[in-house]
Amino acid sequence: MKEEDKSLLSPFRRRFLQGSSALAVGSALPLSLVSASSSAQTAGQPRTLTMLAWYGHAEPDIVAEFEAKYNVKVKPKYYTGGDNMLALISQSPAGTYDLILSDAEYVPQLRKAGYLERLEAKDYAFDDYFPEFQKFPGHWDGNDLYAVMVRFGFLGVAYNTDAVPESKARSFKVYWDPAYKGKVGHFDWYLPNMGEISLYAGHKAPYRLEGDQFAKLKGVMKSLRPQVAGFFDYGGTFSGLKNGQLQLVCGIGDWITGTLARSGAKVSSVVPDEGGLQWTESLSIGKGTRNRDLAKAFIQYITSAQGQVKSAKMAAYPALIPNRKGWELLAQSDPAEARRQGMVLQGHSVMDDIRSGKIVFRQLPVQQSIEDWNDFWSEYKEKA
Amino acid sequence: MSSNTSRRRWPLLLPPLLWQLTFFLLPLLFLFVISFWSVVNFRLEPDMTLKNWDFMLSRSSFWSAYGHTWALALGAAVVTTCCSFPAACSLAFTVSERTRKLALMFLVVPFFTSYLVRVYSWQAFLADNGIVNALLALVGLDGLPMLNSDFGSLVGYVTLALPLVTLVQTMGLAQIDRNLIEAAHNLRAGPVRTLFEVIMPLAKPSLVVGALFAFILAFGDFVAPTYLGGGAPPTLSNLIIDTTKSGQQWPRAAVVAIVMILTLVVTSLAAVRLAYGRRK
């Protein structure tokens, strides 16, 4: 007690020195810890690379090799749908996501909102890409690059091969066939469904509609409604096709039926004669990232020929790839899958469908707002 | 003395009050506030506009979803109450105390499994080529369309609410004075008359509260109408999802949520009045 009294009565300078030394000890401790942690990191502690993506893109079949090579752990945050992705980004501070995988139509919005870092085109293997994908719309702002295309796929008619002959599935008209009343399902997202029916309604640019064309699209869709069993998310579509409850599904493609077919389900997808839509997934580097070099290395890895083969065969859902050298490697390593997906360098390939104009890119509505389209979608769901 | 006692009790009331404030009133207030905000470039912007309320409440699709949700929830309350009552009567009146406790424990077991998993498993029963239709075919009957319909949704709601409603009813019925039932028998009232004129009036609070639970659970449920009802026509919970997908319109979704909460508050007050109100 007396000692304490003494200290209280001690001169100011002495107390200051005592306080300072305590502060120095206190601050030295965390500093030494940080230093120790830093040494541990270089000695083998893996770094973390955060990724915002659709499910599957950070699973071991895709990232294990990259993680081992760079001693990094890819930490995903998975989303379902572009709006969900935008919500997650807008609610997170800058730098939360090192890598952002988005559907191509959302890249311009992400760029305008300032969520993306500018990329250096020379860092990526665009020379190995098919020419159609080297300067992909929306990924560039003038000469500035913001996203690199990773994979893509087609949306057409998904059907049960036991119940629907392929010849019938080759036209969107099959959705109106009385034989399939109550067996037609919609993937619950306005964009692919309304795009497909817009193609069926004869609109070559299915998302660029004048007022009367939009009215026509609504009319055609309403005529389909009595055929429709329901509106399903990924899980619902999956189980509906698998248990045979749905024989036709509008708004999806091989990204679902290909996965189901692997497990023996009697389902397939076809691009109908009226045309099909292309979905596209692209990688960007998130604004404010502290792992820019690592993020760049990941994009280089997944867009390389080897990475592209992994992406084409991704366990969660297969896809087409834009890298021509990736096609060559796939043809050597898994010719059956290359043939199944139509990525063959001899004979008819999916690139022929794109070049013939049969495939159009899925995009956000041009003349109307997203809300106009989505509001109609809600109205459409309401009435049978 | 009594004012001293109540002063001493105040600190005990503080935790539940803080709980309600933190986890109910503040989020509710926030929900109410953002219903007046705007969305600009997919981002919520603080604002003070009535346009979200005007937009949602003037849409026919909103009112049709409202009516559909209300009808389904009412149907769920009635069906669940009717399905639970025989089981609850049996547990309350015909089995031993030990068996009743065991049965009540088993009623909780379904909650050990995810509701989503239970709903998905119903698909195997209700699909056109599912188990129920296969059994119907065995006895020479035509299959019935059950999946992706209101019937499917109702099955999901009953799956969700049945154990809880049975629990509430059993506890209510078990507390009925047996002497009153015996008196009814002694006065030559038959089983049906005893049920309707003695047991049900005495069990009214538990029957109404059980039905209210079923209504509340069904009214806000998203899983059953989506995976067993096919998502069409949409319920209010489906509409909330659609609205948030439509350009991040959380303020409009907040309007739907507030209307749902108000509906449940009014329904609950009416149910409590019905359950505990004095008989004239």
C-alpha cells in the first residue's frame, strides 16, 4: 500500500517514463506477434484469396492445383443470380472480394458502380481465345479491360429424353404442345425465360424490344401460362427433371441437364431452330483488393488451356470454354466430353452456331427497365 | 412495501425488454424506415418517399398474392387443427401419463430434421409418378396431380405445423377437469355431445392458439409453396424474393413484409380475443 502511495506521489517525469515503458512493452508485444505471423506466412502459412462466385468455382476440382502452387486458400462466397451478387457487393466494404465472378451482362454495372479494378489486357492469354471472345461486349470500356471471359453455355429447350423426342424439342413450340400440359417448368428468373420466348416471338434481338414488340412478347408468354407446372430455383429444377415431374424446362441448358445426365438422368438440352441464348461467366478483380497479384494469377490459371479444361468439366455444372487451346487439350484428354459439348475442332461445333447468328448473348433489357421485365414476370406467375 | 417489491422486480424485467428492443423492435423500425428509401443503381439510398408503398399497394399481383397467402394459411390452420385433434384427444384422455410424455417427446423429433429436407422428401410421395400415385394405381385408381399445386403447399404446411399444434392441443386437453366429462356422461350426454358441448369449449384456448400457430407458420413460409406448390401463384414470401430480384428493391420487399406483420398482429389479436374472451 505504501509502495503504491509512493508511486502516486512520485514526480511527473518518473510517472511519464513508467507509463511510456509500459506502453512500449504493450505495443512491442503485438508487433512481435505480427512479425512472428509474417515469418510463419512466408514459412508456409497459406494466404487467403476471397472469391464471390456461383457455386462450384472454388471447389477442389477447380482450385486445388492453384492452391497448392501458390500456397493459398481460396475462400468463396457463393451467390445465386446476378441480383444476389450485386446485393452482396453493395453491402460489403471495398476489398472484401479479391475475385468477382459475374455473368457478363452485369460487368458494365459493376464497372459503373466502381466495384472493379482495371485489368491489363497483356496479362491474359487473349491470343489463345477464339476471335469472337477476345473483345467481349461489356468487358471493355474503350480500351480499358475490366473482366476476362472464363466460360459460357447455351440456353435452349431442356427436355426429358424418354418423354419428348428431340425432333419436337428442336422448336420452342413444344412448350405449347397439349401433350405436355402441366409438365412445362420455368427456371425462376425472368431474363433467360423471356429472352427465349422473345426469340420464339421472332425477335432477332430478343432483349432490344420496341413497345409493340414488348407487348407481343407479353401476349405470347401469357398464352404459354396454362401449360406451366411452376417456377423453380436450381434445386427445384434439378429435382423436377430428375423425378420426371417436369418434362420440359424453359430458361436453362446443359449447365443443369449436363450435370443431371452425368448421374444417369434421362435429360438433355438442345438449341432450337428459332435460336438460343448464351450465358457467359467472367472474372474480374474486386476494387480495393489487397491480393491483386494473386487474383491476377488465378485468372491466368483458370484461363490457361489446363484451367479451361477443368472449367469445362467443372463438377458443379459443365460449360463451354472460350480458349481454343483449351479445346485442343480437352479433345486430347477427354474426347467424349469434347464431343458431348460440341467443342470439336473438326466438323460442326458450337462456334458454328454462334457464327451463324443462331446464338445471341443474354443481356439485360435495353429499351425497358429490369423492373418492367421483372414486374411482368411476377404478373405472369400469378395467372394461369 | 408493494412499491418496494415492484422496484426490486424492475431489474428482472430488463433482460426481456432489452431482448425485445434489440431483436424485435429495432429491426422492425429499420424495416419500416427502409420502406421509404429509394434504390439507385442497385444501392439503397436513404430517402423519404411513399412511392414504394404506392407501387406495391396499387398492384393487382400484390393483392392476389395476399389473398392466396391468406387462404392457404387459413386452410393450413383448419386442416392442421382437424388432423391434430384426434391424436391430441387420444394422448390426453386414453393413454397413461408415461405414454403421453413419451409421445410428446416423439412429437418434437421431427424438428431434429431440417424442414427443407422433409419438404423435399414429400416430392417422392406427391410426384405424378411418386409413391402415392403408385399405390393408387395398384388398386386400379387414376393418379392425382398433387405436386406443384395448392394441395402440395398444404401438405408442406401441415408437415411444418402438425407436431407443434398437436403438442399445444394435448397440453390444453390434458388440463380439462375429468369430473366435468364424467358429469356429462352421468347426465346421459353421448360422446359426440360431450365432445362438442364440454370438451371443445373447455379446450377452446388451446385449439385456437394451436390454429394460430399453424396460421402464422404457414403465412410466412417460403419452402412449401416453392418446392411443393411450384411457386405459382406466388405467395407473399415468393413475392418478397421476386421483388428483391427485381433490381434490389428491398424497400418494396419491406412494404410486403410490413403488411405481413400487420396481418399477423391483427390475426393474433383476434385469435387471442376468441380464445380467452368471456362467454356472454
